[in-house]
Amino acid sequence: MKRVGIIGGMGPEATVDLFVKIIKNTDAKKDQDHIPIVIDNYPQIPDRTAYIFGRGENPLPYLLESVRRLERASVDCLCMACNTAHYFIEELRRETKVPFISMIEVVLEKIVEEGDCKKIGLMATDGTVKAKIYHNAFENAGLEIHNFEGGIQRLIMESIYKLKAGEHEQAKELFKNAISVIKSKSYDCLIAGCTEVPVLLSLIDEELLEGIKVFDATELLAKRVVSLCKD
């Protein structure tokens, strides 16, 4: 069984969500059946969106620091609980011999496999949208990500940062408002493309999501980790 290394802390609650989803997707009858996981919960990694917009410190040296700690822990594969941080994934892959699982690649594979998503909405940070982290990968596969109108994107971004600040009720209300508007736009599917978004989805009433097909990047990453590392 392979040992998994998670670059975490972006944010901590999203890291916990990935950890829990790996556990829940593991067919285990006893403790010893679970995958060994080393989490480097490193909240001091600078804000990825701020850097992409030219307003903050470069997160790459911090991400590499986390990779080195996980290498010293003898992990067999790496992943990170942050979509926006995938802006740096190719640089990280060049700097380590440890295989690095990309949640963007995993989501793309799943959507291509299902084959029925034409109008795709991306619930993500402004940084992920601006850097076209999903857009570029999907366009290379002949698929198009449709950006939300500015008002919807602002609600999503504000809800993400409210959640990071521990202001769950405010985050919930902002996100509910965003989902209400998104539902009227007739998307074939949505990508939960920020690791805070699945946490936000868990806070709102299920009825609000009725009829919406959502691909949870965190869940899909967890499943890939399990499939690659369980045996």
C-alpha cells in the first residue's frame, strides 16, 4: 500500500474535507485497511489568487518546502487540497521525482468519460479563473468552460473567503444566493473547482441543488488517490 502526501492548509477545512473523502472512499474493514497519509497542513502558504493577480508573495517556494517535508516522510505520491495551487503543478512536478496527482486532470477525465456536458460552469476562485487553470486543460480536450457573470463570481469568491475566515453563516448565505442565480442559467454541469466549494455545498439545503449535476474536484481526487494507492 502506498503512502500519500497531501500539501494542505489551503485552507485547513478544505484539507480535512479531502482527508475525510479519502477515508470514506476506501473499502476498509479495519484500521489497517486504510491508506497511510501524511498531511503537511501549512496555512502559511501565501494566497494563490493574490499572487496570480500580482498582489502577493509567490507561493511556489512554500509549496516546494512542503514537497520536501513530504519527501522526507517517504511518501509514494503527492496531491494538494487546493485547485488554485495547481497553477504551479508543472513546476512542482519538475522539482520532485514523486508522482503528483492533479485534481484538474482527474476532473477532466471524469467529464470526458461521462460525455454529456457541453455547457460547463466553474465554481472557483478568481485566481483559478484568471489563470485559466481549468480552461486551458479543458480547451485542449475540446471542451469549453463558461465563465459566470461578474455578480455570480463575486458571490462565489466572497463565500470562499468567508468560509476561510470561519464565518460559516455568512458564507452559506452568499453561496446560496450564487447557486440560486446559477440554477437559472441552464448549465449542463458545474465543477466544484475550489476545495472550499464542496464544504459550502454541504452547508446548503439539498433542495437547492436539485437538478444540478456537480463534479466535486475534491471527491474525484480522493477516489483517484484510493484507486492508485490502496494496493
